Amino acid sequence: MEKKIMDSYQLWVKNAVEDEDVAEELKSIKGKEEKIEDAFYRDLAFGTGGLRGVIGAGTNRMNVYTVAKASQGLADYVVRHFAKEERKIAVSYDSRIKSDLFARVAAGVFAANGIKVYIYTQLMPTPCLSFAVRELKCAAGIMVTASHNPSKYNGYKVYGSDGCQITTEMAAQILGEIEKLDIFADVKKQSFEQGLASGAIEYITEDVYTSFVEAVKGQSCIGDKKIDKNVAIVYSPLNGTGLKPVLRTLKEAGYTNITVVKEQEQPDGNFPTCPYPNPEIKEAMALGMEYAKKNHADLLLATDPDCDRVGIAVKNAQGEYILLSGNETGMLLLDYICSRRIANGTMPKNPVMVKTIVTMDMGEQIASHYGVKTINVLTGFKFIGEQIGILEARGEEDSYIFGFEESYGYLSGSYVRDKDAVDGAFLICEMFAYYASQGVSLLDKLNELYETYGFCLNTLHSYEFEGSAGFVKMQEIMKKFRDGVSGFGEKKAVECLDYSKGLFGLPKSDVLKFLLEDNCSVVVRPSGTEPKLKTYISVSAKSREAAQMLERKIAEELEGYFTI
């Protein structure tokens, strides 16, 4: 083990004594070189997604010390770039283990640096943080969350004054400030209670939250159509932040027949019934589907812990519940919003839809059908939020009608600059009720889209690489892909787009997209928030069966690249 790793460990043993959990863990790993190395071989990476990591002791872990150091770096950035009266930061947190503690620690650091802090009185979704940043005219915002990761993780998302997750440039500048700091000597601290008493820390008022709910309800596309809002809905917040805002929004909009999954109703960072609280994963939706069957529900909704992603299941003609992918739900919402806006006369003059490069290309075909321009951006909803900001700067904010990504993120308005599962849940229920009133199911509508635009199948495969050895392995695999690929699954590679070169005016990013014959493609990229490599396979074919067969061939061939 390198001497600097052991030196770092010894420094923490001596100085990290305030937090009992951290101090105890440091004692427990004494003499265990592998554990010490994994906890100290690097500083927890800070980037456009902020921080994210396993909760525990060490520089490569989420704890009160790494959170305080990141907060000091952000505070130094705000002090350097904003006038005294503009130095304000909004804070929110989710249901994860230690989220409330990390939020209070961060707030205390900001207050100690002379920055005004606004914090929600209770846990609130990520979109509510984005909304508060804009509503309260803050210089920045933080959301303590690890989104949909397993319970051992927590994280720290940073938002700019526009309510959007920070740009690559801003992240680099904040990182520069963080790297100047000694984690124990250079962090200014103040207790949360002291900040509250002095007025440096202030709770966000109820009217801000109410304004957010009103903004979501304002996204309705139903117009003067009468729909049956008594559709039977089962909802699961997956033990996260969605319970109050989702239920309040739906009930105020007139939806009355809602059953909540009892075991997943209350906030619980251990996620006892869904170890991976991600609505993209079937296992996370399993209990909700049982509830749907038991209650003869028409629709199942589930939001992830920080309530920025929403997944759904709908009943087919045989009474079975079918999970829809993020792409499928996004395409249905896009088609619904476009058709309803045209019918209501509310479509802007030059409408714009924004999607990520790994999101189903059929979205662009649907947009084109309605005369809507598509803007393709890098993976990450911050790039969609960035495009709304560009439109706003040109006085064309109202041109934006929808943005979505394959990972279950949707946003139909510009009131926030991140994906919003409260908005997603609201619009899904409205869309479902609208079609149900005409005797049409969402599966019927989806099949209609496939008949119109051709069948398309998109899948995601993830490969996990833990620890320092895993980090090196991921780099080796990306190099292997860059060294040249002739094709996958009998489809020749027509072109390889290497986004690390900064293509199409987009920021440089470690992403490869292989364009294959017959409108097929493969995207490979490291996750920005987890120790994983992700592959996105997009297949076009004449039928579902043909598409599934081709996808399997491509996936099997890809598998070989991840076994080096």
C-alpha cells in the first residue's frame, strides 16, 4: 500500500473524532490494508453530478468531513463570483441515511462563510430544490441525494443560479476551490442551530412549495376536455420524497382514487422492500404491481427516492400489468403534449423538444411529425436544462414544450431546470385518463405509434466495477472500444462518434456512439455517478420479435468487451 494512503488514514484517525460513526469505522479497519486503500486511494470525485459515494469513513466516502469540504469549496466559489447581497444557497435533502445530517452540516458551513441559507423544513424532491433556487434568486443550491442508488450510497448534487445542475466549467472551478483545502484545517463551521438562531439559516416558507405545486398543475394539456379522473391509481414513493408533493398535486387536480403502497409509503433510507429503489428496475416495481392487481388498478406509478424519475405499469387486455420503459413513456408523453397543444391552440410558434443522445431516436420522428424541432444533448438532464436556459436568454423560453431521457426523466415546463417526477406523474395520470375516456389504453396508443413510425427497441446494460482496480479496468475497456470496432450482431459499424472530441458543439464527454447499419446504434459510456460502464442498444426492425432477437445478438457480443 502506498505511503500517502496510510498517511491519510493516520491523519483521519487523529482528526476525525467529531463523528462517532466515522471514528468507529476508522478503528475497525486498522490493519486491513484493502479496506484502508479503498477508503483513501482517492478523494471522492466531484463533477457535474457533484459528489456520490458509499457512506463511511475516508476521503473516498460520503461523510460529514467530505461533505463539509465540498461545501467550503462551493462557498469559496460563491464568495468569489457573487456580490455580498447575492450570496444565497438553497438546500434540500431526501430520505437516505444521513441525508438530513449532511444537509445541516453543509448549511452550517455556508452560514459560517457569510452566505444566507434557505433550507426546506422537511425532506423534499430534487425538482423542489431547483424551483427554490430560481424562486429565491439563489447563487447556488445543493440536493443531498444519491438518487436511485442502493441504500449504502449518498450524494450531493450542486445547482447553479439558473436552477440547473452545474456545468462542466463551473464544476471544474468548484473542484479547484475544493482541492486547495485541507479537510480538517480549512473548513469554516457553524452549528445548524446557531445559524438558525442568528438568521443566517432560514427555513423555506410554505408558499414556495405551494408555488411549485401550482407550476406543475399549470402543465396540464387537457384544455376544456372532460375526462374521468376516478381512474384507479396505485402509487409508490419507494420510501422517498415523493409522497406529499405527488399526492397533493394529483388530489388538487381532482384524482381521488389513489392507493399508496403501504410498505413503501414513508421515508426510509434502508429501502427494506426495494434494495435498488429505481423505477427502471422490475424488482423495485414488484410490490406496486401486487398492489395494482389486488386493487384492480388501472395504472401504477412509482417515483425514485429524490422524486425526479417516475416509472409506470399499465394493464393489458388479459389483465396483466406491463412495465413501460422510459423511452416508451417519454414518447407517449411527447405525442400527447404535441397533439393536445395543437388541439388547444397552445403550441408555440417555433416549438422545441430536447432529448439525450441515448434516448430513442423515434422521439425525433414524433416531434418532426408535429413540426417540433429536436435538440439532441449529452446524457444527463442538466444538458436539457441548459438548453432551456439558452432559449430563455434569447427570449424564447416558451418554445420549450418537453424534454426527456431514457432513464425515466421528464419535464414539460421551464419552471425548474431538472427532471421532475411530480410533473411526470401528473401528466401521465392526465394522459392515461384522457385516453381511457376514449376507450384507448396506453398500450393501444403505443402500438399505434409503432405502426406509424416502425418498431424500435432500446435497452440498457450496466457492468459494475468497484474500487480502485475497477476504475482502471473501466479505462482499459473504453480504450479497447476506441481501438476499433467493426460492428455488432451482424450489423456493420457505419461510423463511430467519439464525444470526447467535443462533437456538434457539445462539451467533451467520455462517450462513444457506434452508428450501425439499418438505423441501429450502440452507445458506451462510464456512469458519471456510479462505478459502472453502461451500454445503450438501439435496434430498428420490422417486428418486436425480430428486434428482440437482434438486440440479444448485439448484447452477447458486447459482453465480450467487459471480460478483459
